[in-house]
Amino acid sequence: MHINQKIMKIRLQKPIKKWLFLGLFFLNFNILFSQQVTVEQDPKFEQLLAEKRKINAAITVNNRYKIQLFSGASEDAKKMLALFRKDNKHYDATIVFSTPLYKVWVGNFKSRIEAERNLILLKKKYPNALVVKPNRA
């Protein structure tokens, strides 16, 4: 073989080796990252999530009046709710988060008149209480 022919052969082999290397690299890359991942989830998780959705829907997506006893920080709302529940077992009561405040809502009244009647009773112990009608979410 002539020297020029050897040089040409080497020059042709380098791009072929380079493309072969790149092709194999991307093939391996594709194989490594296209594997399936299986996530095992505790069946109770879905049940708990469904319960949470049901409770959240019942709290705010109705057309009823509530009495708001408190609006403020999370810990203070929890204390207010515990204090209220201790003395008033016949009212529904919950904490609702509405950016940036936590609110303590009680009752589930069909009419504003019914809510106002209960507000008069609750204002004796909770002077900052007020009637609210939550917006539909």
C-alpha cells in the first residue's frame, strides 16, 4: 500500500469509529433511561385521599351560611376550635385555610336568619363572630 492510501484509510476510519461510538453511546443512553418504574402504593393511601376530598367538598362547596369565630394564625385557630368544641358539641366546627389566614367556621345554616339567631347567642362569648356565606369553590 502506498503511504497516501494508508493515510486516507486512517482518515476514513476515524469518522466511522466516531459515529459508531456515538451511535452506541446514545443507544445505551436510551436503554438506561427508558426503563419502566413501578411505584408500589399502600392501598389505604387512596382511601385516605378519597376521604379528604369528600370532607373538603362538604366544607366549602355548599350554599349555606357559617359563623366565623376567628381569623388568624394556624396555632391560634386550632386553640380557638378546641375551646369552641369543648363548650359547643351541637355545632359543626372546622378550620378553613384562605390565604394567608386560618378561619374557624361553625354551623351549617340554611338561611341567613337562622345564622343571625345563632350569632346572637355566640357573640356573648365570641364578640368578634360574624356571619359568612362561603363562595363556591
